Amino acid sequence: MNNKIKYAMLVLSAMIILSACSDSDNGGGITIPPGSSLKASSPVTIGMETDYDAVSNSAYLQTAAANASQTTFGYTMKHGAIVQDDGSFDFTRADAQYAAVSAAGLKVWGNTLCWYQNQNPNPMNPLVGIINMPNLLPNADFEEWDEDGPVNWAYRNGSGTYGNFSKGTGTGNMQTGSSSLSMEIIQAVTSLGSSWRLQIESPETPTVVGHNYKVTFWAKASVSGCVAQYEWDHAGSPIYNSANLTTDWAQYTLTFGDGGATPLKATKEVSTIAFDMAYNPVGAIIYIDNVVITDQTAADELAAAAGTPEQRTANIDAALHKWINGVVTHYKGQVVGWDVVTDLFADNGAIRTNANTPNTNAVSDWFVWSEFLGKNTGVAAFKYARDADPNALLFISESGLETNMTKLDSLINYVQWLQGQGTPIDGIGVKMHVAINTTTKAGYDYLFQRLAATGLKIRISELDVSVNGFPANTGYFQLTPQVLGYQSTTYQEVVSSYLKNVPAAQRQDITIWGVNDGNSWLYSNNRGNDYPLLFDDSFAPKPAYGGFLQALKQ
């Protein structure tokens, strides 16, 4: 059958279900028949992810409670939300959200105990010799300005003659924050050695004589080929280096001598860095932001204190135990179950390491536990969770399984290995962040058949359906009835496949990853240009709701 005809027929049948009987309007053009909420129509538990909006947004919470009997918190129960920089726990927001959803009649599924994202790495990094030293430089991000320029910075040469310093603003002209340092070249010099003729110097930074220091900064230029020369200890005997800038923001690290062999050693109790900018084409504009000066000698000493590789592994094992025991004990008897280990595998099927999980955007809340614990990550995490709450269901969950057979094989083999180790694992969750063109129904069938063959309980732990495959092209995408129809069909196919291929005794739940489009992580990540959920921003059901409901009633 032609795909377009198939989609049209499925959407039409979904719309018939939604428009039948004496309907009760739910805020939009699509109506829901009385008694036809998702949870009332479902042979399996229906869950919905909720965010902290559940505490204050009654329409949001009521929509979730009307259609689901269970919720998973999107963030507030995760490591990054609870663990503080000093290693202490703060359950304030998680407890508030728990109180709100419980009052609405929703049970809670815990998410997630051991993941590489949404962590607070600050308490763990020193345990493995990763030292985040404080920035010694005040106003390093050029956020503070007065009538003389950026506070604590000084124009030493050439201001108004060789160039104009100003506050960098406008879209894309700050690496972070609301401003940067901008320099427009109005007179050029012919040699790099004369670039000091346009110069700005940093505030004095307290330094320890004999210690080595590391300096980084972010920069970009309006045209390619611009040069930023910088000098350390400007007021003493400076060491010079330069960076070739591009039109995109990039981070530069001060390296000197042959391969960086000459260190930035402090020779006095205060030091500075100066930027020399005159050796650039007239009309070019250069932006600098987020300059960082750290004591590298002190960092090396702290890193050495973390001990041998074996000691570092033991440190992380202890940190994982502290976290899992703390959060599971806090919610003992109050949650249905936990996603204990999530996304343990890289796309090639290998257990995650720092090497195969490159943090290309330098996201600050990543910590790859399995870099240090390896294959035993799951053994340890499940044991600590079971010890803390003997009655909670314990699941492993993974993403991308519907399209990545290598990862699916790795997960199933690992689950079997865990069982062989006596690990207390109850089930498998599949994170299905799919799109309207992800795969065929046969692909979903194969996934659920393989998972069900393990004999464990199976849950769709996260389900949403992206409709925009090219979110960056905001000017080209339109949310048409045809696109909404494809989305409805995709929801219908996923849910139907789960119910067909997972025996009733093994079905744990289907959890939709969000309530309404505007609160979805995909809406946020894709510049407000994706609409992956069952309800729109007015909490009116979309055709996707009809597809989901139709699958439940088949």
C-alpha cells in the first residue's frame, strides 16, 4: 500500500475515535470521548515525564494526571540536581515535585542512578585527578563595564589610534553571557612584533613565585586570518605567543617554546596578561571572551593526591555507592522502580569511556562512570540500589536500540552477563526518541521481540516522536496536517508493536517523554522548532494522541 494512503487512513481512523460520541472538549479542535483517556484505555501502565512545572502549573499537572498513572521526573531526581559541589545532597526541589505529583495521584518512577549526562562532576573529578582550578582573573568574562571600559582592564596603547575597544554585543558576538571585549582595527602595522601598538592589559592576578600557570581564552574575528598576540607577565619580562583566529568562536591555550616546553612561570606575586592586536587588517573586528588563569602547579599537586589508577577506581566506586544509597534510601518505598544504569553503551556497542563519548560541546554536567568502573559499572550500581531498597524494581535502559542492532546485541549480552553475576536486575527500558522517518514497523517488532526473549520485564522508558529532521532550518519547516499524520502513525506503530510483541506479564509501562510540546527537551534543543508530544501548548490533544489511543484500543 502507498505510504501516503496508509498514513491518511490511519490518521482518519484516529480522528474518528477522537470525534465519536458526546465529546468533552479538551482545549482544541480535537476532542476526547468520555472515558477515553490514555490510562483508562490502556492494558499497560501509562507514564508521562514531568518537569518542575508540575509544582506550579495546574494545567500541565492535570493533563499528565488525567492520562497517566505514573510519572518520571525529567531532571530533579538526577545526580546533577541533587548532589552539591561539596558532595552533600539537596532534595528540596525533588521533594516538592514528588509532593505535587503524588497529590495528583501519580506514582513515581526514579530516573536515573548511573548516567553519563546530567551529573555534577565537581565532587568526583578530584577523586580521579581531574582538577577544576578556580579562575584567578576578575571580570574575566567582560560582563562588568564602566565609563572607562571593562572593569579592572586597562587600555595601554593605541586606543582610538590603532583601534577602538568596546563592549561586544549582538547575536553570536559573546561566547557566553551578555557581552565580550570587541576591538575594531582602524590602523594596521606591518609586523607582528609591532602589534603592541593596540593593547589591553588584564587586572593584576595574585600568583605564587615559581608556580606554573595556564591561560585560556575564547576568541573569534569578523574575517579569517586575524591574529591575537598575547604576552604573559606584561610588566616584567614578557613571554609572547599568538593565535590565528577564525570567524567561529574557539578556545585558545597559551603554549610557549618548543611544544609548550617553556612554562608560564610566575616571577613575582602579581602577574598580568596583555592582548596585542594591531597586526590585523583595517576594518576587522576581533572578539575576546572568558579569559581564564589557573595555577597549574597546584592542580598537578592535587591530581597526584588522587593516587594510583586502582585507588581512583575505588574512589569512584565509593562515590557511586554514596550517591545511589543516598537517593534510593531517601525515596525508599515511595517509587515504583529505578532506571539504575542508562546509556552504558556507545554507538559501536562498546561500554562507554571518555574516548568513545567525546564531549564535543564541553558540556559541564558529563561524567562517564564506566571510564573508571568499566564492565562492573552495572554490577555495582544494581547491588547498591537493591541494598538500599529491596522492593523497588531495578531496570537498565538504553537509547537508539530501534536502529542500532550492534548496540542492541551488546545490551542483551550484557544483561545476560549481569544475570550470570547474580545481579538483581528486573527489566530493560528502551529510550525511544524516534522520528517520523526513523524505521519501519518491522524494525519495532524486531526490537521488542529481542527484548521480550530475555524473559525480563520490558518498558518503553522514554517515548517521543520528532517531526523535524532538520531543526536548524527553521525557515523551511512547517507543521502541516500531513506531518501531524505521520507523527500519529509513528506513535500508533510503536505502541501497537510493543503490545503485540511483549507478553502481558512482561509489560511494565509505556512512558511518554513529556506532557506538551513547549516543555519538551526536543522543543528546547531544536530552537522551538520541533513538536514531539501528544499535546500542544494549550494542552489540546494532537492527532498523535489519536494514534496512540487507537493502538491502545486495538
